[in-house]
Amino acid sequence: MRVLLHDRLLDAARDITTAEGWSALTMGAVASRAGISRQHLYNEIGTKDELGNALINRETDEFLAVTCEQLRAHPTDPVAGVGAAVQHALDHGAHNVLLKAVLHAGDPRGESLLPLLTARPEAVLTRAKQALAAEMLALQLDRDLSTAALDVFVDGLARLVLSHLTQPTGPAELAITQAQWLTRAAMSEG
């Protein structure tokens, strides 16, 4: 039941944020939309900042699930797996209404979830690196890479994808080509 309530609260916060922006979100509006008291919301989630963190964490987990599925679909070809993973992550991002709302919010009050994506590495970057490293280890791609090389590769890959998600300046094919080049370079250095 608690997981369902948590999801309902995050759904309400997502709906409000995508429709009106993060600065328009109030804890009272989230509680009302979820059908609980504001105090219950505070007890369950905490502050508005903690709600923002939880919301970004859930979205990050969805992106990472898509990415890891594609890596798993190509267990013997890391270059193809990384290419497919990047393609799916960017496609997912291009259609993600919360990401669009966060990236395109011009809030005169200065309230935004954007710093969670760009300035606080633990919110997205660190989680992405951990998930990608774990997936690479599960696929035994580390057998071709030293621990240090795997760390550098995963860091570069995560940063590349996040950059293309948050600041797309060209077609997805460019990011895919860059990610595949990075993968080939890592595998040959390993």
C-alpha cells in the first residue's frame, strides 16, 4: 500500500509540474490531487525539495531501465548494445513530458527541477553511472576492461547521454555515433 501511495503522490506531482511548472506546485495541491491530507503528504514524502528529488529519481530509474534493457538485448556486442541503449534513451527523453517541462521552464521565481539534472551529480549522473557499471558487470563486459577503464568508460557514456538529453543540438544519430566510438575505444584499450 505504501508503494502505491508513493506512486500516486509522484504521479500527482508529475501531473502538476508538466501542466503548470514546478514553481506552481504546492504541497497542498499534490495532497489534494492524491486525495490525502497535506500532513500525510509531509509524513510520507517530506519537503517540496524531497518531493522533487523523489520525482527525478523515479524518472531517472525509468530512463535507466530503458537503457539497461537495450544493453541486455545485445549481450555479445557492446557496440550495438550501447548504440541501441542510447537510441532508446534519447527517444524516451524526446517524448518525456516531465523532462520537457523541466528543460523548458522559464520560471521568473527561479524555482526549477533543472539543478537536479545538471548541478547535483548524485541525482542523475551518479545513479546513471552506478546502473551502467552494474549492467556492464552483469554482462561481463568488464572482462575486457580494467576497473579504471570501466569507470572512465561509464562516466563518459553517462555524461554523453545526459548532455544530449538536456542540451540536444543535433540528431540522435550523432549521440549514437559518439557513444559507439567511445565503446570501441574503451574495448580496444581494455
